Amino acid sequence: MPRTYGGWRRRRSIGLFGLSFNGTVALLLGLIVLMLSGLYAPSVAAVLLPVMALAFLLAAVPVQGGSLLSFLLTRLRWWWASVLGHTRFRAGVLIEHPRAFQLPGVLAPVTLLSCEDGRGGRFGIAWNRRLGHMTATILVSSNSVWLAEPSDVDGWVANWHQWLASFGYMPWVQWVTVTVESRPDPGSALRHGVSSQIDPNSPQAAQKIVQDLVKQAPSVSAQVETRVSVTFDPRRFPANPKDRMQAAAEISNYLTQIEGSLAGTGVSVLGRASPQQLVGMVRSAYDPASLSDVNTRLRTDPESIETGDWTDAVPVDAETFHDHYLHDSGTSVAWIWQEAPRTHVTSTVLAELLAPTRWTKRTTLLFRPWPAAAAARALEAQNSAAQYRSELSWRVRRRVSARDHQDLAYAKQAAQEETRGAGLVQMSLYASVTVEDPERLRQAVSHTESAAETSRIRLRRAWGSQDVAFAATLPLGVCPPYLVQRGMG
């Protein structure tokens, strides 16, 4: 029997009829007001009753993973933003301004910093001037689980858990994203990559063997890149850096520690993403037709790529629609994670979703570590909420649904595991697919959604927020839940 893993649980509050805690309090207060008005002002109660019934229906009826009220508010906000022209981005051709070349949407406050890594090289940091966060990216190569021993895979999973749990003791780490990007390649990357690695002084027979292998390789292949982006809040560093340079030095020190602990999680660390590589990632995401040119410049003349700003990465034209995102030579559709697998899964559960296709696809897992000091209280609160819902269901309906029973079991399991040293991490997933031919968009969407279902993951299209979900798959430190909490999403 293959080893299975699990432990996902959706955060739920004490609420009635699927409402949140605040919604339940509002409902109870409304009922009290309705009862008092019925006793002392029946005419007022007659007016309040239909209003409250409509508000309850809007808040309780589920639509596309949320309530009907949130769905209508999202459509209204998107419509108003389109009326104001906030859904369309146009890059100026000739602009004299110190911050003329800005990325669109939520990426506008992000600027690029070039920092020394202490090893004779440089790495890039995406600095969000509005939030003060700094994001550095580590390039990795994941090991295949198909050819590994089951005991090795178990060790990788356990070490990955310990790696994530360690961030609970680093309050300056805000979140960690793991992105797997796959795109079709006509085979030129393999030829150029091999030719650049051949030593001209090597034996001719060895060179001929390598060249013959390249010729016999498939003419169409796939490029797969895996990157780990870590977002820091310099204001929480123990050293209390005074400026950006001191903050970058602290980030470099912590990255060295993070890279060392990544070695046992089933990946090989390739290095930190340079400023030129970050520019290339953003440029090829917005303009997939420029991928070949970007790869050539990165391989032959990386210094020709401008890193002082986003001059070489900013899109010329980008427009957000309610169900898709149009940018330069590409058309994209983005999804968010609506529900995790309900059952335990194997180590290859994401294989179908991450597999290369004929289109450019990015899948991002976003982890927000919970502080270790507050994890116990949070899990106890969730355990109490699950017990309350189970008890309420028994008293009202004389039975407990299978889903509530399983949810209570998961809540108890999480609380018990935390007492044994496990960490608590909030997790979400974002996926995007990009095509150059808009006629093939429907096929790409259907294939991606089918792959997600095969992986036992329910995806929901990011209605009205396509540009934000698209930006979340880039290595620039965008966290949609944090933006919503700050009132910026």
C-alpha cells in the first residue's frame, strides 16, 4: 500500500447556517430588533421583516465558493473599477518620471533591488514600498518521486514539514510561496544549453556523442522551473536594520540558513534568482512571445537586461476582464484553491496539475506560517468551534453529519499534533494558464480544471480578480489574503 498524507482543514468559525461569527452576531441582533419592534411598533416590524429576510438570503446562499452577497459585491466592485478605467493598463512610450516604469495593478508598489549574496554574486529582491516587505527567490530543482524509494519520499515529506514549521519561530517571515512553472519549448533551449556547456578542448568523440544525443532528442520539449520565494518583513528583524542595505544583508544571512535546510526536502538548490532572472520571469509571464529572446539574453548577455527598474519587464498593454486577463501577447485565466482534498493523498497527488502542457502554466502554493506561540490557542479555538457545531447539530437535528464529524476529528488531530511539536501553516493555492492564441483558451481552461479534479483539488476561477491571482503566481511577494485583510484586495 502506498503511503498517504493528509491534515488539511478549512478554518471555520462558530456560526449558524454557514455564516461567519460576525454574520451570526448580526443575525441575532437583527432578530432581537425585529422582536422588540414587533412588540412596540408592528408597522416598523412589517418593514424590517422583508429587508432582513433578503439580507439573510444574500449572506447564506452559496455561489461559486462564497455567499451571494460577496459574489454581487465582487461584480459591483469590478464593474465600478471598469467604469473608472482601473481595469486597463497602458505603458507610456516616452515618460519622464522617476517611477515611470511600474508594473500594473497590485504590483505597482514593487521595485527591484540588486544585492550582494556574499559569494561574489548578486541576487534580486522585490521590495514592496507600500507594505515594506522584501521577497527573495531561491531556484531549486525537485527530485522525482517516481524513481525514489518510499522511505526516501517519507523522509522528504517529514523534512518539508519541519522546514515549514521552523518559520513559526521566525516572525519576520511573512509567507513562503512555491511555484512550479512549465511551458512548451521548441528544443532550442536544450541545444543552446548543451552547446554552452561543451568544452572546446574536450575530445572530439565526446563532443560528437553529445551532439548526436541532442539531435535525437524530441524537437518539442518542455521547460519546468521550480522556485521558492520567501517574503520578509524587515521591521521584525531582531537586528532592527536602519536602511534597505542593512535589511538586504540580514535577508542574505537568513537565506543561507533557509537554503541549507532545504537540502533534505527533496530538492536541489540551484542558487538565488538574480535581478536579471527576475526581470526575465516577469517579462515572459506578461509577454510569452518574448520567451526565446529573454532566454537568449540571459544566457549570452545578461548585463544587457535593465535591472534599475522594470523597463524590460513592464507590459505595454494589460486589461482585466471578469473571467480572464489580457496582457501583451498572452491571454490568461487564473484560479484559486476552493477546497483541499477531503481524503488522504499520496506524494504524487499534484502530478497531473503540475504536468507540462502545450501552454504556459504556473501553479503556486502559498504558505503563511502561524507563530508558534499562538498556534496552540488558534487550534484550541478551532477545536471548540468544531465541537460547538457538532453539539448544535445533534440538539437541533438529532444527528451529526458525516462532514461535521470528520471536521471535528481533524480539529482534534491538529490540536494533538501541535502538542507534539507540529507547526501550523495557513495554505492556499493559485494557478494560471496562458495562451498566445485566444482561440485555444477554452481548451487550456478545460484541461487545467480537469487536471485539478484528477488531483482531488477544487479550483474556483478568480472572478473579478484575474490580475491579482495572476500576480500571485509571480515571484514578487503578492499574498491575496493579506491584501484582503489590509483592505487592499
